[in-house]
Amino acid sequence: MTAPTSAVSSIASERIVGPIILLGAPGAGKGTQAKLIAKTFAIPQISTGDLLRDNVARGTELGKAAKAIMEKGDLVPDKLVLDMVSGRLREADCQRGFILDGFPRTVVQAEWLDSFLEKERKDKGVTCEAAYAPPVVIQLKVDYNQLLQRIAGRRSCPACGRIYNVYLQPPKVEGKCDVDGATLVQRADDREDVVAERLKAYEAQTLPLVDYYSSGGRLVTVDGDQPVEEVMRQAFSAIEHVNRV
Ligand code: AMP
């Protein structure tokens, strides 16, 4: 998939893009859009879910503490998540901006992020001001039944991370990644019983972020039921045009 010409033409490789947040329920397409944005704007995709799953797979202390909570579909405590995120955001590849997928997930996390960014702007001075500017927030809104179908059909490649959907975007060969032929896997927390818990957690804890960010004029809502290319076009337009206040 290629980016729209108008977006590509305005992207300079050295341009400071700043922080971008993708907000949406599980299955709304955050991972897919984050990968497209990351590639086009040459900034890192920071998915807290991926970082936590990686810690679980490597059996780190953080992974051991998070595993059971993630398996139930609950949110991992802030103490663990915020340390992990601040470490990641201070890495060198974030100096032109970054795209957050799955973070913040609560108003407390959003407030923490605003103070973190403000502190980085002060500490790092004028060279990093734009990289740690107030974020542009893109909300992907998707119908509840669509979400269920997307999550039930979601498979990913353990080698390259590419995401498929057995109903909507199947691989060319059943069960195998188009890019590297690896056997596709289903996330443990994409099972039906856990999905209901994750959607509940989203409604109760993450949806209030829509008010938090819209009052600052930083939120753009995109209809995530549209084809991937159209969602991408509108997301790119938001990145180009929203004022960071
Ligand atoms: P995701 O891949 O974003 O759907 O995240 C998978 C799971 O990781 C979630 O159901 C939570 O258990 C945990 N998780 C991911 N991001 C966060 C976060 N920002 N705060 C707390 N828990 C998180």
C-alpha cells in the first residue's frame, strides 16, 4: 500500500513531525494505521501492547508482572507502564516525533504524558521543542459489530509483525505471511471471552480521553469503518493540519 501523493510530497525526511496518538478500541485499526504513518513519516511506532508482549515473551520482571493481567484483558498498572513508556520515549529515534498506539489509555496516563512532554521541552530546549510538542490525537471510530469481526479474524506474523484478517484482509496462502512465509498467529487476548473484557476496559477507562483531548482542540475523529486507504488519507491530513496547542 502506498501513501497518497499529496502527503508524500510534503514529507521531508528530516522534518520534525512531533507526537501523534492513535486512539481507538481494540480492533479499530490502530496498529495498521500506526505502521503506515510510521513508515511514511519515518518516525517510530510505539505500541505499549507490543512492548508488553515482548516483555512477556522474554520473561522479564515486567513481563512476569503483566502476563496474568493481560490474559484477563485488564489494564496493566500505571507504575509498570509509565516507566516503560518514559524509557522508550527518551530513546534517540524519538527526536523527530513518534506515534503512540495503545497509549495513553486512561486520563491519568494522558495527564502524565502532557507533563512528561512539557518537561522534555524544558530540559532539552529549543532543538527538541517540536519533537515533544503537544500531541495530535487521531480517534478511529468503528462500529461495535465490526470490531468484534475484526478481532475474531485478526492474525499476525510473529516474524515481521504484519497484521492480517482472515475475513477482510486474508494472506495469499492460508495461515502464512505474504512477506516471509511465517505461520500466522492469533493473540491470546483476542479470544472471545477476553475481548469482551478489553472492550469494557476501553469504554470505561479510555473513552473519557475523547473529552480530555477534544477540549484542547487536538482531537480529530476519523471514521474507521472506511477502507484502510481512506482512513490513512484522513489521518495523514490530520497530522498535516491540526494545530498543536
Ligand atoms: P493492545 O495490544 O494495545 O490491545 O494491548 C494489549 C494489552 O496490553 C491490553 O489489554 C492491556 O492489558 C495491556 N496494555 C497495553 N497498553 C496499555 C496501557 N497503556 N496501559 C495499561 N495496559 C496496557
